[in-house]
Amino acid sequence: MNNPAFILRGFIGAMVAIGLIGWLSTHLPPHWVLLVGSFGASSVIVFSLPHTKAARPKALLLGNLLGASIGVAVANFIPLEPWFLAALAVAGAIAVMAITDTIHPPGGAAALIAVHGAQGAAEGWYFIIAVMIGAVILGATAYAAHNLPGPGRVGYPARDDSNLS
């Protein structure tokens, strides 16, 4: 969408959401790092493509939760080579998101970060909670940004399946 008001809403929404997540990260104990790389991609989806299925709150929340959970479980319970664990976690996240109709591409990134990223490896099980806190902040901010009255308002979450891709 090239509507300047819509673009401004997305810009402000992403700034507020990522800023709040980052600010919280600096005020929590060190093992509670909330600023996860996959939130950059989640922001693009919820603030630029709010009417897609991947932007729906169900996909945003469950896609991130499932990806992070699968990645942490794979990293903690399967004693294989790191490259294989990374592949297994991403593939597993994709399969489970497909089965649950919660496809959110950053969920695959959350799985990979949980296995192979410094954040996921350092945080372990805290990573799942951190991902959920960030996803809730993203969803709440997207709701506010897209539903405030005025120019560029599009409504979030999408209420008509015919507009979803």
C-alpha cells in the first residue's frame, strides 16, 4: 500500500513496538533479552501487510510460540550436529505452523535463533517467554496503530477472509 498515512502508521507502530521491546530488554535481568531478530520480520508483516493471514494475531502469537518452542526443544533434547538441529527446528516449525494454520514466517526464524543464535542458546527456556512477550507487544501495537481513527486506518485484525492472502 502506497498510502502515505498508512506508511506513517506502520512507521510509528514499528518504532513504538520495537522501541518498547528494546526498552523492556534493558530493564529486565540479563537472561530476559526480549529483542529477538525475528521481530523485525514480524513488524514488516503486521505493520505493512495487516490484512494477510500471516499478520493475524493467531499467526503472530502461535507462529512465534511454536517456532521458539520447537527450536528450544530440539536444541535441548536432540544430541545431534548443530547444522542438523537448525534444519530440523525450522522444518518442524513450518510443519507445525501449517498443521495449526498459524503460518508466520518469523516463527521459522525464531526456531533457528533458538537452536543456533546466541540469544536462543544463552536464554534456553526463557527464550520462549521472551518471544511471547515481544509478540504480544507487537500485536497490541499493531492493533492500536491500525485502528486509531484518522487517515490510513485499515483495521486490524482483518475481519473479512476474502481480503486475506
